[in-house]
Amino acid sequence: MRRFLVLLVLIAVIVGAAAAWWLQAPLTLAANQSLELEIEPGTTPRAVARAVVQAGVQTDARLLYWWFRLSGKDRGIKAGNYEIPQGTSPYELLQKLVRGEEALRAVTLVEGWNFRQLRQALARAEQLKPETADWSDADIMARLGHAGLAAEGRFFPDTYTYAKGSSDLAVLRRALHAMDRRLEAAWAQRAPDTPLKSADQALILASIVEKETGRAEDRAQIAGVFTNRLRMGMLLQTDPTVIYGLGEKFDGNLRRRDLQADTPYNTYTRAGLPPTPIAMPGRAALLAAVQPAQTRALYFVARGDGSSHFSESLDEHNRAVNRYQRGQK
């Protein structure tokens, strides 16, 4: 009897050691690369184990299932899209599934992009469901709960991660809410003497500042110039708004006739701000719009190295234009 008990103990030790080794040993994958695993909502633990094997993990689905069961975490496995890299052990696999560590992709929305460029980036994004592909801009805003509001400038430029198969509308919703928060925070910090009447006007000005800024250190100064002009009732006379108004007709060359053609976005012919933003401003541009530099400058011109020269008078500005734009001393 004693020998029998010793044998049972020995067998238990061997089985336990084998199980411990199996749990920590890397799973063999059918391909020499990571595998993708998709778990639908409502999938049972047994079906999850089968799905792992069907994805290309070379092991016994029954072993996986009993591991899930004996761990006590089988009911905690979450639906989602997962990546199983080389070297993953059964223990690590279960932890990943329980924590819901989905395989994430990312798309970057760049400061200064317009909404057309944003939509193009979403259309190119890896494994992002193009739910809005055939929708108009107005359709998108309506689905996001902002019917009648122009889409331009309403999405915060940042890098957004998403799970495989996520909808582009979900990414847009996150970017919209991010801009709402950023804009609200910036407007709460506005200078007391700002000529801007609303947060929407701050967003429009910020979009212009974003497009006009070559160097970050000039951003507040540029905002100061436009703020001075708004306060004095001067025309903003900023090329990016004209270019935006031309849309896809713009061929890279801004001509005199373009500056003279009256459109809602031509700030050479119409006073005040354009009707909508012209691009996505980042946080720094938002803050510059509401907290511009205290300056007397009314003009600026690009030096050609990314920086700008600021002038208080038209004569000084004309000299700067001759020097930096026309190469005259």
C-alpha cells in the first residue's frame, strides 16, 4: 500500500512538472510570424480553444480548454482581435485574452490637415473599417450628433489606436470629442481683452495660425498680428484662407486673380474671420489664438527659413517683403 501511495505521489509530481513546463513553454505556430486571432462576443471557452488552434497554434485544443477551465479565468476571456507572437506560452496567451490586450493599429491625424486629408488618411489606415467611405461630410457630422455643423477643423490632430476591424466613425468620434475638450480648455484660458466672441471663433483663428506658422516660436506672434487686425477692423489678408476656398482647384500657385476673386474664404476681400476653420489646429495653436503675444505688429512675412519677420508699419513690411521675398537689399 505504501509503495502504491509513493507511486501516486511520484506520478502527481511528474504530471505537475509536465504541466508547469507546458504552461511556460512557447507555443508552436504554424507560420514563422505572428498569428491573428478573432474572438466574437459570446464565444464559449471551448470554442476559444478551438479558435486558437484554427488560427495556426499547433497544440491540442482540449489541453487549452482544460487549462482555461482549471485556471478559473475561463469566463473572463474577452472578445476582440488578438495577435499571438512567436514565443507566446499558454500562460501568457490566457493572460492576454483575460486582460483584453487586443492587437492595435494606429492612424495619425496631422496638425494643419484639412478634413479631406483626414478622410484620405482614414481610408488608407490598416484594417480600419471604411464605414463612412460613401458618406458626405454632412452625413458624418449628423451621425456624430452635430448635424448642420461644418466638419472642418472639428477633429483633434493626434495618433489614435484602434483594434482591427474598428470603424472609421469610431476614430472620428474620439477625435471630435478630443477637440471639444481641447477647445473648451483653451477658451477657458482666453485673454480678457480678446476680440473673439466665441470658442468657435477661437477655433477658426487657431486653424489660420496653424497654417501660417513655420516655426513654433512664432505662433503666438502670428496670433498677435491677426488679433490686432481683428481688433482694428483690418482685413486679415492671409493666403491659407484663400487657398482653402479654392479647394481642389488650387494647383500650388496662388495668383493675383485668386486674391481678387471674392469668396467666403477670401480674407483679402472680406473682413473678419472666414465662416469655418480651414484646418485642424493643434493644442499650441489653440492656446496661441486665445492667448496671443502682446505685440504692435500688424504684418509678417516669411523669411524663407521657416521663421517670420514682423512689422508694425506698412513701410517696414514692404521693405521686409523686398528683402525676403524678392531678394532685394
